[in-house]
Amino acid sequence: MRNRLAGALLSVLALTLTATGCQGSDEPSSGARADSGAASARPVANRVEPLAKRPVPDLPVTVRSADGEQVEVERAERVVPLSGSLSEIVFTLGLGDRVVARDVTATFEQAAKLPVVTRGHDVSAESVLSLKPDLVIAETTTGPEEAVDQIRAAGVPVLFVEAARGLDDVGTRIRAVAGALGVPAAGEELTRRSEQRIAAVRADVPRQERPRVAFLYLRGSASVYLIGGEDSGAGSLIEAAGAVDAGAASGLEKDFTAITSEALAKAAPDAILVMSKGLESVGGVDGLVKIPGVAQTPAGLDRRIVSVEDGVLLNYGPRTDQVLKSVVAQLYGGGDAR
């Protein structure tokens, strides 16, 4: 069954990307400007780092898809990953030369020139099939279902991977993709590398009173202002940074709730986590604190804002250690995670 909560957010993303003119952009977000009031920190690298030794796929394989289907993969010469996170995994495994298309969210340097086969995060079956793929890798939130069904009806294997919810999903997703590509050993190697790097960042998190951090999803031009709750996907990252998810702690059980002064007052965040393009869309920190209720929170009063590029913030993949390092550096000050 598709993840309905994550799918709802993707619908919002689709609407707002179209409204803001961001769809298909190859340029990474630059984050808030230096004069915006946001903390300065080393940005997440716009390139992925492939494994040192390029693996050779051992195919055919039969793997279980997250939608319950058994998927037989005979070839993987032409691969289409239908999310930025899945593209990142394939490239980091060392098989990026087999990727023939990308989702609009795959903006890292190695994938930026590939053709886009999504429209506002909705898959174009015609665009995918025109590239004659051997394998399509999708999230459980990928849609519309009719498009995916059309791709499968054409005889193309489609592997669904469970949508990422937190840090514990990093290894699971890498192994799923690596297994379908016939490189399970490389998947284990990349999982170890990713988990070790995340652990190293967590070990350097300052041991002090845990700040309350609210994750806000913002698209100013579309008047979308949401606060994340238990199912926003940001809780695991916030907790790994030694903080408390303010939205969840205040009792918000849904994935996202419309921002109100009352909700912000109850969450009482010491810091606010946002996507870079979202921060830009409201006019930087100066615009953010004009949203009703923000200026009255401890985070708004202190202008304590943590901004991370849209394409990587909630990917939970091979670059998540860099994301966590950036969050920690901005949250506690200084240009390093220590």
C-alpha cells in the first residue's frame, strides 16, 4: 500500500513547485542569503561520492517489491529512478552511467543533465517508456498509479522501495536498490559507509540541553505554510541532532498542519528547520518572522533558523551525514559539527 501521508506532502510539493517555477530546475538551492539572519554553515555537497570500486551487476535477480510484487530484473543497462533519493543511491553505488532519466528532485551535479520524466512529481509514463528502460525504481509514494501501471503493462520491471521516514531507513533503502541492480555486496558496503559517517556526526553533537526544533514547510508564492508533526519525516533528523521535534512534542500527530499562532505558541521552538527554497520563497528570515506567530516564538525572537537544500533534507540516503552535519553546525553555531 502506498504511503498516504508522504503522498499528501508530495501533492503539496507538486502544486507549489509549479507555482514557484522551480519544477525541473538543475540548480541547487543556495540557501538563505548571508544577510537573511540564518546561521551560516557548510552546505551539503552538490555531488555524490561513488564507492571506490565500481561493482559489476550479477543478473538476473528476482526481488520483492515494497508493494508485494515479485520483480524479475534481467538487465539493468537503462535504469530510471523516480526520485532524487533513489537516483542518489544508484549513482553512489557506482552505477550512475546506467541511469537514463531523472526525477525533478535529482539536482545533484552528476544527474543534472539527464532528461526529466516527471511533471510536478507526477510520473509521465510516455516519457519513461520512450527511453526504453530495463528497470524503473520508484518510491511507494510515486504516482499516479495509472502511470506506474502503464509502465508495468509495457513489460518494464518496476521495483517499489518504501518511502524514507528516518535515519533507520538509510540502509534498508540502499540494500533494496542494490539488490535489484544485482550488486548486493556493494549495497552492504555503502550501507556501512553511510551508517558509519552518520554515527561519526552524531558522536560530535554537543551535549547540552536539547533545543526544541520545529520543521516548517513553506512556499510563500502559493501561500502554503505548514508545521511538521509526528509523521513529517523530519523527527529522526532533529533527534539525531540532539534536539526535540517541537511539532511532535506539542501533540501534532499528522504529517503537516497549517501554521497558526496557537500551534506555534504550543510548539515553542527554540529553532526552526526549513528547506532553502522555502525560506527564499517567503523573503528569507525577515519574511519568515512576519508569518503570524513566528516572531513570538523563541526561534523567531532569536532568529535561529536552520536551512538545508530541498533536494537532500529528507532523502535519508548516502548524503544524510552531510545533512546532519549541516543541521548540527547551524543549530549550535560555528562552521563545524563539533
